[in-house]
Amino acid sequence: MNGAFHYRDGVLHCENADLLEVAEKAGTPCYVYSSAALMGAWREFEEGLGGLPHLVCFAVKANGNLALLRLLARAGAGFDIVSGGELFRVLRAGADPAKVVFSGVGKTRAEIEAALEAGIHSFNCESEPELHLLSDLAVRTGRRARAAIRVNPDVDAATHPYISTGLQRHKFGIAMEEAEALYERAATLPGIALEGASCHIGSQLLDIAPLLEAAERMAALVRRLRAKGIPIRFLDLGGGLGVPYRKEDPKPDVRGYLAAVRRLAAELEVELLLEPGRYIAGPAGALLARVLYRKRSGGKEFLIVDASMTELIRPALYEAHHEMLPLRQSARGRITADIVGPVCESSDFLAEEREIENLLPGDYLAVMTAGAYGFVMASNYNARPRPCEVLVEGSAWRVVRRRETYEDLIRGEEP
Ligand SMILES: *Cc1c(COP(=O)(O)O)cnc(C)c1O
């Protein structure tokens, strides 16, 4: 359990909001976010980097809800986007375009044009043809785009293979050995100011050692580039700090990480950019679900709930673990069960062989640490409307995205 979610009189609360009341009024499945947890995690970064020229860019792909983005934007956050759609979202949320960085291996012409038009901070470019396209488009509109090359520091993030990105064989970035030559070629492109270096080695890192190793390698690259006359002014070290999904998981040493990278940045006299996503949004959210049925089959106990892989795909996709808490504590003892959804896939489980409260049909539970890579990966598979999202601020709560309707499911279709 984390700070924002706690029991009061046997009922799970988010800040001061009674989650049984939220589940009953807003319906389930339903995502609930704590504004205090979100902003508290954000402030850890801000405070750790205070006094240093820096930009903490929340990775929008972790959670793109406008209400959350607006809270962050008002606090002065930057944003890391990976698509034109995310650019649209952050602008709608009131973000300062000068604090937006654009990452991603496959930016389209239209996406680059929209970001140039908005006047974003910089582009993290991942290939030589992308640098050429960016330069051409900038020249055509009389602009000079600030750019960084995303370099692959070849550090093993020691995380799940699907969310590890910093090894030679991954599609992301440019290999470290090839980076300098590419910087030299691209530095002469007329439409770009090649002033940055960036990396992002993977996600859900609980140990900061690989992040620090990558930061050291990037700092060495900055020194080599400067020696060649390429004036690097900003260093973007990406995101990747993990969150404890299990009670026994350690919390990453964020303070230690920030202290080390701020020292590096101060020595290099660069503006430091970070792109945390999961660390900021993950612990701030929970997915509420209701038990539909209990059954025993093949010697196993199943809790069939109204949330599924279409709301939270992480268990199905990454075999991810999420703690499950009853919304109302009972004295009925505990059971071991598979907690599964209604979707027609064997991978549609939220937990397997999990020891949990003895929940009965009609009871509610919360799937914890679901604020990042939760709703954003929700789908309409099995024609399931996507769930609603609720934001809690103190004892107040409001629906910040209504539940989709059946009409939403067919919008745009031409029978
Ligand atoms: C996904 C991603 C992030 C955020 O990663 P987290 O693990 O959520 O912090 C940051 N930067 C880039 C380029 C990404 O692709």
C-alpha cells in the first residue's frame, strides 16, 4: 500500500475519498487517481533538481488523462511525447510547448510539422533520415529545430525484456559507436540546432545502477562531442525509474539518482532533462472492480471480476504483478484464487494463484499501482467500452473521463 491509499474504518480510501462510494456511484471498472500522490512524486524530481537548469518532462504515454496533465502543467511540468496525438493532448491540457520534448522512432511528417508549429523544446531523433526530414521541414517553414540524437548506451536495464530498450539489438536510438559520426554529419544540417544528447534505457528499474551507468556513458559522449566542436547544451537521460508493485519490492533510490545526475549535469554545464512516467503516475492510481462470480473448476478457485485485460493489460502482456485489496475488509478469512476477467482469452487474468480476502459476488476490490500504463493501454476488445477515470483531490472526487457508451464503440463506422 502507498501513501494515498489506506483503510479507514475497514474501507479503502484514496486520500479522504471513500472508494466504496466511488465504486457505487461511478460504477466499475473504474480508474481512480490521487492528485496528491501524482504531485508528490512530481515534486520529488523538482526538489531533487532545484537550482540546476532542468526540465522534468512527464512521459505522457504512461497516463494521458487531461485532468492529470493539467495538474502537472500548472505545476510547471514539461512533457515527453511520442506522437502527434500526445502533442494534441498536452496542448489541450495547457502545457507550455517550450517544455515539450518529442521522442519516438517513427515520427511522421505531419507529426513533426505540428511539433515545429507548436514550438516545442526539442526533438529526440532516432535515425539519420529523421534528422534530414526534420531539417528539411524546419527550413521550409523558416525555423531551426533544436534536436538531440537518442543514443543507445548499451546498458542492460535488467528489467522485463519487453520494456528493456537500451541494448544494441533494440530498435531504439543509435548505437554509441556510430553516434559520433552521425553527430558530425548531422551538425551541418541547416534546419536543426543539434544541441542535445538523449537516452532512455528501459522501464521499471528498481536498481538505479544501470541508470547511473548510462548517465556516465552519456556524459563521456558529451565531452567527446564537445571536443569535436559540437556544442551540446542539454542532456536528456530519459525515464525508467520503477515502482514497487509487490510489497517486498524495494523503492528505487530516487534521491540518490537525482543527486548523482545533478552532479554530472552541473559538471558538464548542461540543461538536464528527465522523462519519468511510471514513477510519477503508477502509485497514484488504482483500478476498481466488482466480483461477478466465484467458481471452482479443475481444482482451482476463480474470482471472475468485471475488470479485465481490456482495462489493464499488464498482467497478460508482461506477467506483471499488481497487489489486490478489498474495498471493504471482512473477517471472512482468505482464499487462493485466480482473479480473471470476462474476456475470451486465457491470458485474461489480473492475478494467478493469488492469496486474497475471501471475496464474494458483489464485493469490490482495488488493483493497486495501476496509474501508469493502465488506462492508456485499454482497448475495446470484445466490444467492451473503456472504463471511467476518477480524480481525487482531498475528500472531493470527480469523473475526469466518463465511461464509454455503446455508441462510442461504433463511432465512425459505416455499416
Ligand atoms: C516510455 C518512455 C519514458 C518513460 O518511461 P518510464 O519507465 O515510464 O519512466 C521516457 N522516455 C522515453 C523515450 C520513453 O519511451
